[in-house]
Amino acid sequence: KTVLILGAGGVVPSIIFSLLRMKASKILLSNRTKKKADDLKNYRSEFFGKLRSILGEKPGIRVVGDRFVFASEVLFETGSAVLGDDGKAQLTEVAKVVRDVSKDIPSALNWILRVDGHTDIVPLAKTSKFSDNWELSQARALSVVKYFIKSEGIKAKRLAATGFGEFQPLTNEITPQALARNRRIELKLTEK
């Protein structure tokens, strides 16, 4: 059954009217999504600005694009996923900023702090408890996330641990400095 609706230009079938209404809804939804993304971008800027002022001058810590990057050596011993005391101290500073900024983020924004683990291409020692670099990178990211949860009280629903192994290098060079740049933990405030 087709219902006809009178419009300014004559008769319009209800299907066309429904399609127009759906298109308008889609545009509104798109605008809301863009606003949420813009809002999160503002909080991300605040988050990284505060982190930069606290940690920005310390060796082994840098900002790369929209990520805060810790050299693995700042947090872990070679081949290990156990956080060192210096690494815990750095992460405590990060957690303070996360708690501070998260108070201001509206609940409608579905955000997480993503912790990405990366390694270099050097194979692990045969005596390693990890089967490969991918497993090590995941274990390191998970160590950071668990530290934030257990020691710093950050809600688990606001954290994600991902491991990339050697597959997302910052550089493909094979120098000691390049390999060190590729061994890292990255933090990114992003949408779920």
C-alpha cells in the first residue's frame, strides 16, 4: 500500500519521503559523530599537553604525532616485560594526567587509553620466556595496562593493550639507534 504525501511541488510517494528523512537522520548522526571526534581531539590535546609539560624533557620519552612514546629501555630490561622502578615512576606521572583529564571528558565520549607495545627485529634469546617479539610486545603493553589498573586505579574499561611485535617500525634501518627507536611503548588517547 502506497501512501501519498502532498508536498510543495505536488504529490511525493511515502518511500521517497522516508528516504529523505533517513538521509537527514544520517546527516545529523554524522554531525554528532564529528562533534564527538572533535571533542575527543580537544581532550587528547589537553592530555598530551599536560604529559609533555611533565615528562617532555626526560630522555627516552618523546611525542610522535598523536602518541606519547616511551623507549622500552625506560620501562623494561632487555627481553623482559617486568616494569622497572624508573618505569613505574614515569607511568605514575602519566596516570595522574589520565585521572585529571578523564574527570573533564563527558561520559558520552567513549574513550580509551591504548597502550601499544613494539619491538625491534632482533630475535629473542633461545632462553627467553617469550616465543617471539610479538608475544614480548603484547606482554609489555599488558604490563603497563595492569600497572595502571592495579597500582594507579585507572578503570580497566578505559584501557587497551595491543602488541605489534616488530611489524610497525618507526624506521627500517638496522643501526643500534634505529633498533632502539623501534623498541617502544606508545600511549594514545582514542575512541573505543
